[in-house]
Amino acid sequence: MPFNEQAKFLCYNGEVLVFQLSGGEFADLEKPTDPSVLGVKRMIFDRETSTFLLISTVFLNINEKDSHLKILCCNCVSDFRTRINLPCILIQCRKYNSKAFKYYILFLHSPNQLEKLLSFELNHALDERAKIFDGPIVFWQYLNQFFYISSEIGKVTNISVSLSSIEWIGEIENFGLGFLGLADPSGDKYKCTRKLSESDYEFSNSSFCAYALKSQEMLSNSYLIPLAYSTVVTRVHVCAAEMVNKQLKMSLIALTRKNQLILFQNGIPVRTCQLPFLDPRSVQILDAGKRNRFFIVSFLSKACAVSEKKFKVVAKWEQLSLVLVNDFAGVGTEQVLVVFEDSLDADQLTSFTVTDFVKIWYSTKPLDCCEDPLAEEEHENYYLVLPALEAQLDNSFIFLNQFQQHISFKDKFIANSWKALLNSVYGNVDSMPSDEEVQLEQGGLVPFCDEDENSVPTPEENLPDNFPEPEHVIEQTWCHVLDDDLVVGVKVTSLKP
């Protein structure tokens, strides 16, 4: 089954999935007589041969005869019933000589199991701008209005607020489902309820607004994207969203008409990167592990990678047909797969690059990745050495903390020993610590003799006649080795009243 223009690509669990309806040509396979058949090709990357191997090609019957079928979009989304990510496909079906359009939302559970999760009918056709989000929830626009349908509700619902685009829908922590849209300035619901100063209006109020999905009430139009940027922002990717004390906190990546990548945190532009190509279309996040993250920006037949740490372009490609992010190498972290235009002419992926910009690099073209001339020159092992140095620095901090505790113990031991010595010299019995305090302050001192032995001389012992009567009696002694020194501790009792 060679690739054609209607083929849709998706990555799932490190595999590359290719969805294609049976209207295309089939190679080395018997062509199904029923045109309502969905072909699914599964490919996996082999690190030993540095090639993508075909695992299987199966055909799944959709049971729609005498119809024209079209795959609108596909995405890996979470199933609200199980919270498991699964490949999801949206297919348009139109009966011949009919004006009605029927749509199917399908889940691919296994290579041979296709679930028709939901179907609905419309009197108009959807285009490829329809989007699938977690749930699954399908959003689309028709005649300046937005609609959505979810498998949980099962019916088409229109968005009552006035929007010019919907950029994101997803889970808001401590709240629930919400969506982010570009509000129509002429809409009544967009008007701010309080009077703002000029500075507040520029940096606080924003034409990007967040709404609750079910109630469609506005959650916030502040601290998302400043108004000065909203006119140039073309795409938005939400990194994190949560509700804190009834205030929406959001971190997002925005693409602009000025060919920039901007990181916003709670409405503040934190970092900016100038992109090497015109008209950025979308952005994906690549997590290479050990705090190495990259933003993969796609253009028309081009792409580039921006390092989150340096916020500079570290790689760029041209003449591309496909850009995917997943764990293709099976190492537990993510890589980017860029497929070149000449690869889709064959029955398999023949011209591609798989890399994480740290330690994984597989490519059929040795010079396909070009460094940005504006980027600072780096050592070739920059991303290999830096994590090791960070780990060594963490271990050094742990050792320093332990060493400080050891020094503190020594200081306490010296202070207690000095106090005991002064008490023995001046005969200050009342200020002597109790037995329990002595045990706690010994700090690991080892007694010279067993506890059963009595170090206090008894009257039965034979002493010379001229032996002077002692003023103190040593009850117990301890010793402790500190580095090269032997420290001795004694407990004495005065014999004088």
C-alpha cells in the first residue's frame, strides 16, 4: 500500500501508523472490493539497521457501502473512560446522491480492533481544520461559529461566546475542562467589567480568553497573552494550566507573524527566539530527559528545533513532508522524526532523521541538520557533559551538607568537654549534666572498660601510706578518635562536701 496524498500519519508507542482508505492503489496485496475499508500500516524503527521496518498491514471494514469516505484528521488522545491514550481517527462519510454528511470517531485499540466510538450527522462538510482533543472531543468551525461534540455527551453543541479561533482545549488542574480562544473584540462578553489604566490595558487585558467548556463562562481574560502581542500571535501551545485561588495560571508557547517563538508565563513574555523560516504552523515539545527539552516548530515543508535552556535554534531542516515526536528508538525518552519529501514516493520511509539532540542520532542524510549561524558555538559533547557535571554538583552539595553537620558535632563535643574540664577544676558539682545528658552528649565515645567494671577506687584497695587524699574521683572515661587525634572524656565527682 504505497503512500498517497490522503494518507494520515500518527505515532503511537514508538510506532509510526499510516492510515489510508482503500481508494488508493495497493502494491503486492489484493485490492479489497469494498471501498469502505481502512488500511493501517505499522512501522517500527530498528536501531541496528537504522531503518523503519514494516510490522503489519491490516484492513479494517467500516461497513459503509456506496459512500465516499475521507480521513479528516487523526491524533493520539485520552479516552475519558479509561484515561488511556489511543489513536483516534475522524472519518467523513457521504452517501452517493445524498446531501447529508456522516462522521465517525474511531479508536484503534489494537492492530486488528477498531471501535466506532461515536457517529453524528451534519448538513455541511467539515474540512481538515477540525481538531481532535482528549476525551475525545472534536472541535470545528462553520459560518463563523464553533461547534464541538464529545463521546461523553454524544451530541453537537455550539459555542455561544463570540470567538474568531479556538487554540486549545484540555484539562485545567484543580478545575476541569476548559478551552482557550481568540475573542472577537466586538462581542459583548469580551468587554472588561472594570476600568483599566493604559498600562493595565496593554499588559493585563488580553483578547485571548479562557472559558469553562460545559458552562462556557469566561475563566480569565487577564495574564494569558498581553494585548500588544495578541494581534501577532498565530498559534498557541499550552504547556501547563491550573486554577490557584480562583485565578487561572497558565504557561504557554506562542508562534507569531513576526516568525518568533515566545514563552509566556502568567501573561508575562519570558523568553523569545527568532525563527529561521517564515510562517510557523505548529509546535511540538520534545523531552529528551535530564531537563533537556526542545520545541519542534513546523513550517510549510520545513522545521527547526529550539533548545528550552538556551532558547536558540539548534537545528533546522528543509524539504520535509512529515515531523513527528515520540520514543522511536525505544530508550524511554523522546526523539523527533523528520521525513523528507522524497521518502513518501516509495512504499516505506527511506529518507529521514531520528534524533534527540543529546546522544541519539540516526540519519540517512549526513548533512540534513544545519546549525543556526546565529547560535553560539558549542562543544560537540555539550549535551553529554552537562548532565554529568550537574549530577556531580548535586553530589558535592550533599557532601558539603554532611561535612557541615560533622563540623557542628565536633564543635558541640569540644564545648561539652571544655565545660566538663572547668567543672572538674573548680569543683562545680551542681552544674554537672545528668547521666542522661551525658549519654546524649557522648557523641559515640567508646568507654575504656566495660560498663560492669567500676573505675572508682574502693577502700579495700591497697594504697601507700603517704598517698594524698584525692579531691575528685573519676567515675568513667571515654575515648574517641577524630582524624589523627585521640580525644578523651571523663566524668568526675567531687569528694568534698
